[in-house]
Amino acid sequence: MTNHRVDRVGMEIKREVNEILQKKVRDPRVQGVTITDVQMLGDLSLAKVYYTVMSDLASEGQKAQTGLEKATGTIKRELGKNLTMYKIPDLQFIKDESIAYGNKIDQMLRDLEAKK
């Protein structure tokens, strides 16, 4: 059975991090970054933050990863101000490949349909 508190904290962190990236972080490398999901460890010590980038270029993805890693301190500080938690979890940013994978599957289905 899933822990509802872990899910709620994950959703709240997702919402807050999206807002912080839009309003507080001025690094141009993180412009166009959208948080898609947050997976929390059961003890709330680590948050795996999945993100996507508007651009498909690999260099843009790498720049976004670097920008997010540099902004981790600012994001954690803002989370501490906005959330009423005893300890703010460590943040680990991971590029979300599910959208690109879904687009690839969609394209393959369209190609298969076109051959018929």
C-alpha cells in the first residue's frame, strides 16, 4: 500500500519547484524546464525530480541539467520557506525521457499505418 503522505509531499514539491523555477531562479539554462514528476523515498529524505526541456537538442538538455544542479541550493532554500516540513529532502534532478519515448512510439504507429 502506498503511503499517502509521501504522495502528497511529492505533489507539493512538484508544484513548488515549478513555481520557484519560474519566479525565483534567473539562470537562463533552466528557462523552459518543466517538472513532470517527483518520486519521494519513504522516509522523505530524497526527492527524485523528473523534468523535461522544451528543446530536443542534447546540448540544451545538458545545460538544463547543469543549471538545475547549480540552482539546487536556491530551490531547497525556497522550499524551506514555503513548506512546513521538519527537514527539506535532498533533490536529485533526472531528465524525463517518457515524453520522447511516447513520441517515438506514436511516430512508429503512424509509419506503420502509412504503409498499409
